[in-house]
Amino acid sequence: MSLVATLREVAEEVGVDVEPSDLEYGHVAHHRNAQGETRIGFLFTARQ
């Protein structure tokens, strides 16, 4: 996911605008459910 998409998702899901310079990468999480489907989540911290 691009940084632009990340910022768009924050605005849509949380309702706040975040500047790209305020984001700091935190973690990537890989998950597989009981049906074997996989997901990858990228987690960021917003400083403001």
C-alpha cells in the first residue's frame, strides 16, 4: 500500500488528516485465518 493510500484510509476510517511527515513505520503483521486466507497489515504511528 502506498503512503497516499495509507493517508486516505486514515482520513476515511478515523476521520483525521495526517501529514506524511507525521507517520512513522511501526510494524508489518502477517495473518492467516482458519480457511488459509492471508492478510498483511502495515502499522504506523502518527506523531500528531
